[in-house]
Amino acid sequence: MFGVIGEDGLVPRARSRLPVVCDAGLGLLTLVFVWLLDADRFMERAGMIAFCLTVAAFIHSMCLFAEEWFFHSRQRYHGRVNEIFQACFKGRVILGMCAVFLMLMLGGVSFSHEQWSIMAIMCAVYLLLNSLGVLGPTPVEISEICEVKKMNVAHGLAWSFYIGYLKLILPELQNKISRYSSTGARLSSPRLHILLPLNAVVPSKPEEEDTNVVFHENLPELELDIAGVRKRSYKNSVYKITQNNKTFSCVLEYATPLRTLYLMSQESSAGFGERERKQQVLLFYRTLSQILENSLECRNRYRLILLDDEHTGDPHHLSREIIQHLKQQDGEIHMDPIQEAYPVPEEGQIRSFKGALSATFPEDQMSREPTLMFSLPQSLRSEPVETSDY
């Protein structure tokens, strides 16, 4: 495993709407070209084709409805016909069929016997091609649907890792480190460093990957009553990393859900190959990054380290990558713990206000403008802390 310096070139971005724009643009250009070739019969032919596609899509939805109604109505939908209907029929198909029905009823269109025959053949061909999977979604479209609907294995694992673990331990990490530092020990970084190898191979001990990474001791345990388990213990380990006779120490661990991805790829029944596993690891990294960045409880309390597996000749690649991240953090502005705000009494004249202000901030008064709330002074290296509720 080799550290990835530029994750932007490796982690897949969310797909754009380029295919939709291209389809719409090419479709409109084709319609304009056909209209220029034969403007007299353009509306008639366009109406026939739109009629056929709408009816064929409606018939396909009816087939889906029959399957769900006869075999899955009770188990999947609890007998609710409206839910079956919503699952099988798209809103655009319903609108199209309503338009077709109105045109036929009001006499807006009329087709000859030959035209009806052509349209019936077109509907039959559409249904046959759809049943053979020719018109079905491509692997790219399936992947996009799974990403947009959050249906990938990686999405579930990332949310489980956050809800069941990181959301519990990261808000308490600062307190645990403070208790640990009170014994005289010192860490190179106050953050939890989470290793994410692309090949999803998670060793039991980092020493197995790099002898320069050595276990030191555990932080004080966090005990919580979770899911019926009394005083469930959550531990975090401190490791010492050595390079060029310099020693660094930090809280370090692997992302345990990646072990699940690896074991799934070893089971033939999971249908999960090596290529799919790597894609899921990258999606896990992207999803977990987004979740943690949007969490005010966890922000700036972690560091995700994505590790590549293409270069395995260096026996100390892991320690070098960790130390590189630790050195990068030395140049960053660390966020201090959020302090409580202290209200100032509103009653009294300006002199009372000044007295309360000087009592709260005896050394440095940052502002003399009246306000209702004041926070404790922050370090000059602190980032602004977002405390607004959404």
C-alpha cells in the first residue's frame, strides 16, 4: 500500500447531467433536420412514434403491475394498491397516456388502417427489445442510479461506521486525549487518523505492514449503554511512528468496514469481484468524507488517509504516509474546543454593561459594541466555529 497524494485524481466524482444534455440536444437537432426534409408529414409521423412509445411504455408498466400484484402485494406492499401503482408507473407515462386518450376521444388525430398496423408492429418490437434487455439500463446507468439513491454497499457501510462508531467516539475524543495528556504524554496530532487501503486488506496490527509503526498504549476507554449492552467499551490506540530518528505519536486505526468489503469479495455468492471492491472502497471514502464534513460534532476531529496498493516495494510506506499527514497538520489551523457562551444581564445602564464586560474579559476587550452574548476568548490560531443550528 502506498499513500495517495492526490485523492482528487482517484476518488470518483458524482456524475453530471452531460448524457441528458447530449441526448436532448441531438434529439432536437434530428427533429429539426427531419422537419426540414419533409415538413408536410412531420407532425403526422412524430405523432405516430410518440403514440407508439407511450403505449408500449404503458403496456410494460402493466406487466410490472401484474407481477407485483399477483406475487408480491402482501409481502412487499402490505396489500396497498396505490403503492404498487406508484412503484410500477412513472408519472410521465401516466401523463402521456392521458394525452393519448384525450386525442383519441376528442378526435384530434385519426390514423389509417396501415398506420395502425405500423404502430402495432412498433409497439411489439419495443416490448420484445425491452424483454431481451436491449433497452435496459447500461452498467453506467445502474451505477448512477445506485449512487443517486444511496443504494451501494459502500453507502450503507459508511453510514453504519458513522452512526455506530464515529459519531459516538469523535465528540469525546478531545476529553480522552486531555485525560491521556494529563499523565505527561504528548500527541503529535489531536485527531483520529483512519487508514483506508484501496485493496481493503485490513491487518490486525499496523506493525504487520510497517515495523516503524509501533503500538504504544490505549487512550482511556469510553463506556456507553448501547443496544442493550451495558457499559460497552470503545477503545482507541496510540501508535508511535519513527522516521530518521524522529518519533511521532497519534491515534491511529484502520476503517473496519473495509474488512467487510474484502471478505465479501472472497465469497462467490456475494457477486463481488476485485474491481467492484475497489470502486466500493472509493465510494466509501467519498461518502464518509461527506458525512463527517457535514457533521458539526465530528468536523476537524479526524483525518482520512487513503492508501494505494500499487506500490508494495517499500517496507516503510505506511509510516512515511502517516508522518506526511502529521506534518501537513502542523501547518494547519487547529480548531479549539467549542466554548460555552455566557449571557450578560440586559438591565442597567451602559456603565453596568461595561462592568459586566470587564468582569468577563478582564485582560482583552475585543469589542465595545453592546451585544447580548459573549464567548470566551479563542486562540489566534483558531478557526471560526460554526454554532448555528440548521
